[in-house]
Amino acid sequence: MPPATAPGEAFYPHALTEGLETAAPVPRRHPGRVAASIVGVLVLIAVLHSVVTNQNFQWPVVGHYLFHPDILRGVLLTIELTITAMLIGSAVGVVVALMRLSPNPLLSRLATLYIALFRGTPTLVQVIFWYNLAALYPKIVLGIPYGPSFYSVGANELITPLVAANLGLGLCEGAFMAEIVRGGILSVDAGQQEAATAMGMTRRQAMWRIILPQALRVIVPPTGNEVIGMMKYTSLASVISVTELLTSAELIYTRTFETIPLLIVASLWYVFLTSVLTLCQRMIERKLGRA
């Protein structure tokens, strides 16, 4: 007679359950993944071997120009242009985002028009447009409309190639940053604004002290991507003779006709700078995640 069991309890003979507690789980095999990994490694090895052994890459020339003074000056100007353009874009983006969320319909529509205009036209077109601003306004005058002027300067003197690059890149970036900031603000629970109002804060105080600090967790990741993208967009300034990294490489290979090695030098620097920015972005995200 089998031993009695409680209602609903399954009966298993002792001989069948004796080794279940000590049996080790058997991992599931994935032969497809193994095969794909092997193929991927073989392809990578073949590509690396081809790149390293191909004399047409002229690796000695790459090593010679990698830390050339002209290249290093271009790297520094690329970093400077990235920082200044992102500062302009971030400042403009915050202001435009607040205007976009304003209950004032005029401010909201002006912000929408700005975003549609600057986000809808290519960045290269905007850079070239600012560089040729003197064709529309030969002189830039500051003063009272239809009244006396206080300051006047020639557009060609004020809008240098570097200034045009900053305006084109920065104002275009401002449209994208405005949407990023707006999305971050909208991600904060509406009850935060009500709680700040109950504490006696004005709408402006609540925005700067309560809403924006909480929105940073949503704003920082896409902003990091925008910084990395901006660093590569600085190469567009080469069309208006700004001697950033790509232009520095172009000036050298137009003299030496070593086009491929100099493009590799520029690419290696872009990859290095992108890696540094990615590392900084991850550190900031990790810090905000612990906050």
C-alpha cells in the first residue's frame, strides 16, 4: 500500500525523487550562437590582417602626422568649437523650451516657429548662411528702432568664419535641445509643481529649484548624444575655412597628396574624442542615477 498523501499533494515514489535535490541543471546549448561567434571572429581577424598588411594605408605616414602640430591645433579648435556651440545650443534650448511650455500663446508659437525653422533646415545651410550674412546686412546697427543708433559695425568684421560656425551650429543645436529639455520637463510629475506652489514658490522658482533638477535624469542622456554629434558636426565648418580637425588634415594632404593617411589620422582623433565623451556621459549618468 502506498503511503497516504494530503489532498492535492502529488505522490512520487522515493526511488524517483532520491537524486532530484543534488542534480545540477544542464545549460541549454546554442550551436547557432557559437557558429555566429566563430564566423564573426574569423571575419574580424581577416579584416584586421588586411588593414594592417595593406601598404596602401601608409601606416608610417599616419604615425608621422598623428601628433603633427597642425593636426593638434585642429583638434583643439574642434574641442573649442564643440564646447562653445553646445553652450549656445543649451542656453537657447532651455529658453526656447520654457517659451514652448509657457501659457502665453505668443511665446509658445514663437518657440514653435523657431524649432520648426532651425530644425527643418540643414546645418550646413545655416553655417553658410551666417557666413554670408553681409550680403543681406552689410552693417549691423544697435540702437532704438526708427531712432538713434548706439553702435555700428561691418558684418564682415563681426561675422568671422569662427563666429559664423558657432552661430550656425549653436542656433541649430538650440532647436534640438529645446525639444530635449521640454521632454525632460514634461517627464516630471505635475504634482511637483503643485507642491512647490503650495510651499509659496512662484512658477519661476519652482521651475529652477524643483522641476529642472529632477528633469536632468531625462535630459542628460540625449544631451550627451548631442555633444558627441556636435563634435562631428564641427567638420561642417571646413566649408567656410575654419581650420578645425578635418580642415587641418585637408590642408596637409592638398600639399602632400597623401589623402588616405590624413583622413585616417582625422578619423582616429574623432574616435578618440568620441570615446572620451562617451565615458564622461556614462559617469554623469551613473552619478545622477545614485542621486
